[in-house]
Amino acid sequence: MNIKYLSLICFLLGSSVLFFTSCESDDPDNDNELEATWDVVSFTKDEIEEMGSSYEMLTIEFRTYDETDGVGTMVWVEDVPVFGSQTSTGTYELGPGSSDMTIFINGTTANLNYSFSGTNLTLRGTSDDGDDWDIEAIRL
């Protein structure tokens, strides 16, 4: 066999592998930027900072969002003075075609607007008890 012919076959096989390889960003099941674990660096309720007083540490994990059911699961891990670490599981719903969401965690419902800036997440809105929430978090 000719070396050029073998080189051509190797090139075509290698190219076809690259052609059919998919990137994670092409995966339609992975287009929800929220689906990550977020380290909360600031959490204010009615303009009072909760980090460092009510919470020593807080992470929020938004898990897979099921577009068919319109619900995603979330995990809220907090380290609270005196009580220690507590983990709660809840759900979230995204508004259709918008940046609005509703979260349900620890018996509380919050209607929030979310936005991204690089690896930062901002959540702003109001909880069902009337508190204004402002959460700043960094993707882990």
C-alpha cells in the first residue's frame, strides 16, 4: 500500500472522529447556567447583611431543571452559628422565556430575578414573608 494512501485514510478517520465528537456546550440538556453549585458571598434581607451573622457559610446548588415538569431541584447548605451545618432540599421553577424564578426551600417561597456576570450569579426579589432578598454568589 502506498504511504500517501494510508496517510489519507488516517486523516479521514481522524477527521470523522472530530466531526462527530460533541462539546458539552452543544448538549441541549446542559443549557441552564443555573445548574451549578454557588458559594454565596453576600445575602441581604431588607438591606441587612446576613453573611457573617445569620450565616457563616451558605452554598446553593441548582440541580437539573426538568423542562417537561417545569421544576428543578436545589440544595441549600448553610452553616448557622449555634446550630451548625444544615442541609435542605427544595425546588425551583423558571419563568417562561425570562430571568424570573421561584424557589421553594425550608417552607419559604421567594420570587427572584436572576442574572449572570461571568462566574457570578445575582438573585434579587422578595420572599413570601415580605423580605427583600439580594444574593450574590460565585460559581464553584
